[in-house]
Amino acid sequence: MTAVKTAIGLMSGTSMDGIDIALLETDGETIVKRGPSHGLSYDRSFRERLKSALVMAGPIRQRLERPGDLARIERDLTLLHAVAVHDFLHAHGLKASDVDVIGFHGQTVLHRPDAGLTVQIGDAPLLAAETGIDVVGDMRAADMVAGGQGAPLIPVYHQALAANLPGDLEGPVVFVNIGGISNLTFVGEDGQLSAFDSGPGNMLIDQWIEAHGGGSFDAGGAVAAGGSVVPRLAARYLDHAFFAGNHRRSLDRGDFLPPVKGEVSLEDGARTLAHVTGAAILRCATHLPARPKTYIVSGGGRLNPVIMDEFSALAAESGARVVSSDAMGLDGGAMEAEAWAYLAVRSLRGLPLTFPGTTGVREPVRGGILNPRP
């Protein structure tokens, strides 16, 4: 019998709003025992530094390059992750010795799948030294070397979760993560996996709200609720080349840009972008092996009722329903962090992280680099 390991997952996504932390006991296959989770928000000044990191990363041609101040930002980001781990352990009465491994995502600052290049800043050896826990990082690179898109990586964890969903749930089931960028995972009854990025999630709304000085996101969808969908603006996004043809690819933060300030009202812009989030998911869902009957939504987007209402109304037109992952007994805010813990254990066991149906890689690929604690 394979030993179950205790793992911590750390995720800092495209929204760049903070660090999600989750504890998982797993064998990296069928055994999944979810533990506590927590979030640490970045302060405004550090978020601005991460935004500057996106600009600094633009000229990178080799993934280990760190132009400008990028190396300093990487170090500070890593130290923030170490503090988050220490605080998490203290809050839950745990010691470093209670944890076998950390799955460390870092922060994506550049993702060019067509060029086989992805860059996540984050110093895994430093994190191992600061926490006293083995760290598995760099989980996307091997997939891209083997011809994959480097994303999404979460589907194999979705597959494990699907095995424990209520038996009366109408399938096929699709897991939807609405983070900065949205992605979806189809889990067939035979375990078949099909997954890809499906368009902008919260990212454009966040940028739109921030450009108007209204904070870093539309809390509770309050701004969007006061607006109306502007058809010409929605069409501009949904006519994007990303949605054309049958080739699915992963997205970078810069592939979609927010409307020009003043083009529409603050409220109408937010409502239109919420509509685009839902419509983009459903447009991409036409490329799945079968028509979904249930969409299970995780990520920050599930907390925006306008996104959920727009998505639900559009899905209902095809006879499908949309439910929050929380309603299924899952933690929609911690699912990505949990996935990184799960992937770290798979990496330790030499199990594949990505598959032809998820990233387009030629064959299942193992990934991740182990950085032992000193």
C-alpha cells in the first residue's frame, strides 16, 4: 500500500491578489483527505511590484533570466510564501516535521505556450530552507519541453475529486475554475480527461475596477449589478481569435485587455465583462467530448453573483446547470492550492502531471523538481 503523505499547496494566481494555502493528505491518486486552508492577501505596494514584474519579464527568452529588479521581487515573493507557511502551521498547531512536502506554484510572469516558454518566479530552494520542508516546484516546464501548453495542471486533481461527488449528480460534469483566467475540466464516466483555458475570468473585471479607483475587484458583484450588457463590447471579446477554430491553447495575462476607460460606464463595463466570462466558458465547452450537464465552479469568480447569474442563465439554454463547488462540499477558494499539494505528491511518486487531453502534450508527462530541505 502506498503511503499517504501530508502536503501543503501554495498558489498565487493571475489575479495577483495573494497566496492561497491548503493542507492535503493524499497518495497522489485516489486518496484525498482535505485539511484546513487559508489565504494571505498582498498589500497594494507588493501587488504593484508584481505588476511591474510582468513588464520586466517581457524580454525574457530563456526561462531562468531575471532582468531588472525581477530577482529581488522573486526573493521577496518567496519570503512572503515562507511567512505564510509559518503562520499557517502556527494557526493549526502543526510543526514543519508534520508536513512531507510543499507544492509551490510561484507567480507566473510570462506564459508563451506557442514559443514553449513559461516563467514562474519563486525560489524553491530558498523556500525549502526558510520552512524546513521539502519543496516541489517548477511543475509546468517539463510539459512544455515535451510539446504541451504547460496549462492547465489541475485536471488530474479534478479527476480525483470527481470520484467522490454525489452519485445522483447529472453528468457529464465539468469543473470550472474562474480565477484571473478561467479553465475547465471535463471528467468522463470512464475517467477521460479533457481540459483547457476558456478565456478571461476575473482578470478583466479586476483591471476595470482598479482603473476607476474602485479597489482591486468588484466585491460581491456590486458594480456589475448596476449595469447592463453592452452587446458591441461583448462581441469584441467573444470574436477574439482565441475562440476560433478547434485548437485549444493556454492563455497569458496579456492575451485579453480591459476596455478603454471612458468607452462605457463603469457599471456597464463590469456587467459586460461578467457576461463575457460566462459566455466564453460555454463557447469553449463546445470543444468538449460531450455536452456537459453540470458545471461545478471554483475560484474567486464563484463569489461574484453577477458572473454566476450570467453563466447560469446562458448554461440553462443548453439544458445544463451551474453550481458552486461549495455546494458540493468542496472548498472553491482553496481548490487550486489543494491541487498543488496533490501534484507535489504525484511528482514525488513519479506519476504524470499532464496528459494529451489536458495540455496537448504528446504522452503523459511527469514534472516538478524536488528541492530538499537543508
